[in-house]
Amino acid sequence: MVENAPMKRDSVLPAKPWRARIAILLLAIIGTGWLGWSAWFHSRPALTIKEIAFTITSESSTELRYEVTRREPDRPVVCVLRALDSSAAVVGEVRETIPGEVGEAASSTAARRTVVATLSRAAFVKVDRCWVNR
């Protein structure tokens, strides 16, 4: 009797490679579909904010120029602008509502110029966040 003899083929369950191949194929199709949808969905965000420039006009005010591009021009957008000092402490904040536009001349991009009142001299101004008002 040989101790290291291989097992007989009859004692192993018969392989069903077609089931594994179908499962792998289905997972690949579902994964590819999800990946395509995810790339398409995230490539067109509801809002895009572009900060153009800011100006420190005085010790108590700053001005920020920015653009908001929205997928749905008829929806109003609310943005929060923050002025920060050199230690990144908030010295001014403004909440601005950009109204929706309707009609043929409705533009998806709104250019804004906003003054932010500050408690002390600001080092920079930024758009902190924006959201679509439903």
C-alpha cells in the first residue's frame, strides 16, 4: 500500500465549471454596469463652484467674485461665504441666495460679486459650501 497515493477521481465531487463561469460573468456584467453608471452620475454634479477672485477692500469688508453652475437653472441655490484671517479663524460670514431663472433666457451659470462684512482684517475669502434649495 502506498501512503502518498493520490485520491481516486471517483471520490471527488464532479466539477461544474459552467456554473462558476456564469456566476463570474454575471458579476462582471453587474460590476461594469455599476461602474459605468457611477462614472456618468458623478461626472455631472448638481453644482459647480468656481472662485474667481477676492479683494480685501478694508479692515471691515472683503469682496468675493465667483460663479455657480447648476444643472437645473430654475432651482435656487444657497451659498455660504466665509472670510478668514491669517490664523484661519472666521471673521465674517454671509449666506447668499441665488434665485432660480425660468424661461428661454435662463442661464445655468450665475456670476456673483458679494461683499462680506468682517470683524477684523481678513486674509482670504472662500465659498464654504453651496446647495440647491428644493
